[in-house]
Amino acid sequence: MPVLPRDRGCGTAAAGCRLWIGQQMRIATFLQVRRVGWDGCTGRDAGYADVVTVTELGLPGLRLAPPGEDVRPDDARLIDRFGRVATDLRVSLTDHCNLRCTYCMPAEGLDWLPSEQLLGDEEIVRLVRIGVARLGVDEVRFTGGEPLLRKGLESILSQVSALVPRPEISLTTNGIGLARRAGALAEAGVDRLNVSLDTLRPDRFKTITRRDRLTDVLAGMAAARAAGLDPVKVNTVLLRGVNDDEVVGLLRHCLAAGYQLRFIEQMPLDAQHSWQREAMVTAEEILARLRGSFTLTPDPAERGGEPAERWLVDGGPGTVGVIASVTRPFCGACDRTRLTGDGQLRSCLFARGETDLRILLRGGASDEMIADTWRAAMWRKAAGHGIDDPEFLQPDRPMSAIGG
Ligand code: SAM
Ligand code: SF4
């Protein structure tokens, strides 16, 4: 069913949509707002929140784009117009969380997604299977919200680990409850874990996350390592004047414990929309502080689509990473494709548009129809996140509802 962006006709046509709409088409004739993707032409990546189903046009109608104009080659993989291939699928299992990190969500939490909109276990596994079997996905990371809050997590993991070919499976978690579940997660198929930890001081942990749970997180990390989930990667967001004096202390702790620390530049993805560039602790600042105590040399290992730039610390083997999404964007090598907990496909964390796979799943679409929609949506992936564009607009969904 053809759909168009709500307020501008097919704005994506100018950028090379496979189908474009005659200029004369009057928006007034669009009827029936729906959140549905069709042939990737949702317009959402171009900045539209909703799409409109065209039901009565009485106008020149749809035609193929002129020959040679940005036509997607026949390729089963998730290719885009800029030569990238997405092989790394991020799946958000829930938008709920048991922490309230200040840079992520407000103290009172958020309006959680209605449960009937959340994908069920079978729906998630089906989409992952389509990704793996038909689209070339070879790595799946489960995240949230807090993925350990998802009932049935271990069952989803076991089913995904039974897929052929088996993808690499990883999890990003805040570590609460990990201490008693690490073994079961490893058994269910998790290969690697990322745990978020912004401070080693209990008082600060409470300030940043608004919960007094530092001990649980540290115990969770140790349990993950003991369960063989190696390497345990640690994600740290630094906040100016709050924990930015712990750069060196956190690295010493992680090196001693055998964890791989990565600092992440704070991104404009908080629900409160309170991000300010000046307040962000930049990669340059982080590296300058580290160089005051360690010798850093670029890690010769291939970076590939890895978001973290890595350095060997004091000659190695210990390393430290910096994910400089804002000041040193790595969009040119991005290999991500994302599914939200309610079945919306996103080509980028910062995309302002989504493609509704849930409606296809629940409407009886075949695997190949879903795969085609997925391919077409990824084809339209934007070149970059555009944080530096004067017209940059933060996505409506916060990080916790997209899946970081
Ligand atoms: N709840 C899990 C956790 O915290 O690890 C998984 C979801 S969380 C959204 C994933 C990662 O995103 C975490 O490492 C978190 O620190 C990071 N994150 C959240 N908000 C962020 C922001 N505004 N900028 C940069 N990173 C952020
Ligand atoms: Fe929860 Fe993770 Fe967001 Fe913190 S960063 S509030 S742990 S989703």
C-alpha cells in the first residue's frame, strides 16, 4: 500500500526514492494517517514522524524514478546508498528500566510503551531470524531500556543462538541482577556483555542513576567474567563536574579487573532534551586526561564498524576505547540496523523516521515481504547523524526507547 509523508508529500523523492510522486499531487487528497512502511518510502528518515496512506489521489499517480536515479541494486543484504552494509542488529527488548540515569531519563521515568504494542518473544525471534537468514545480519545485540527486565530473555537468547547461521550474541545492561543471572545468560547463548558503569563512588552512583545500586553492578560485572563472558566491556558516560575526575580511576579499576573500558561522549538522546554541547566531555578532553597518567598508542587491531577508537594502554595488552559519536563521528563505517521494542525499524540512532515492521508481522506479511521492507528502509539510511547541522532535531524517541 503506497504511503507518503504527512505534511510534505514524498519529500524523499528528491533524494532518490524508487517511486516518486507527481509534483501536482495535492496533499489535501491524502487520507487516513497510518504508521506503516512501504517499499522504504516512509519518508521517516527524512524527518517525518508519521506517514499517510494514499487512498484517493485522482492524480497522475506513482511512477518509477527516472532511470539511473538512485535505484537500489538487487542485493539481498542491507545495503544503503553510500555503500555501507548493515550486519549488526540492535534489538531493544523493553523501554523499562530500574535505573534513572540523569543523561537518559527523568527521575519519574517515562510513559512506557503500551504492552500490546511490544513485540512478543516469537515476533522478536522471527524478525531476528529474517535478519540472519535473509539479510546478512551476523551480530545481534540485545539492549533496552534494561534488557534484564524482559521476561523470557533467556528463552529469546536460546532461540536466537539456535539460528543457522548462528549470529554473535551480545547484551548491553546496567548490571542490576546480573550477578545471579550471568551463568544462565552465558548458557542461553550470550557471547559478550557490555555493562554500564559511570563511577566507582557509591554516592555518585546514586546521584547519576538515582538508585543506590553500585554494589550490585560491580558484583554483576565480576559474575559475568566468572561465567566466561569475556571480554566484559564497560560503558562510561562522563558528565562535567559530576564524574569527569574519575577518568583515570575508572581505567585503573578496569585494567586491574580485566574489563575493557570505553568512554562514550554524551549524545542528544535524553528524554528531557537537556543535552548541551558545551557540557559534553569530549573525546579530546578524555584522552588528554588519560595521557597525564598513561601512555596511549593506537590499537593496531582492525576497527571495522566498531564505534570505539581504541588505544593500547602503556603498550598493552590492556586497552581503552573512546566512542566519540559527536566530535569524531563514525557514520561512514556504520553497520547498524535497529529494532525498537514495539517493532519499529530504525536505520540510525538519530533517525527521525521509522518503518513499522510490527504492522507487517501482525498483518500476515511473509518473511520475504518483511525482508524487502527492511532492505528498502535501510537503503534510505542517511549519510550521517547530522548533530552538527544547524537544522538538527533530536529524535522523538529517547535512547532508552530506541535501544542504545
Ligand atoms: N540499560 C542498559 C545500560 O544502561 O547499559 C542498556 C540501554 S542504555 C540506553 C545503553 C547505553 O547507552 C548505556 O551504556 C548508556 O550509558 C548509554 N547512554 C544512555 N543515554 C546516553 C546518552 N544520552 N549519551 C550517550 N550514551 C548514553
Ligand atoms: Fe536505564 Fe540504561 Fe537509561 Fe541508565 S542508561 S536509565 S540504565 S536505560
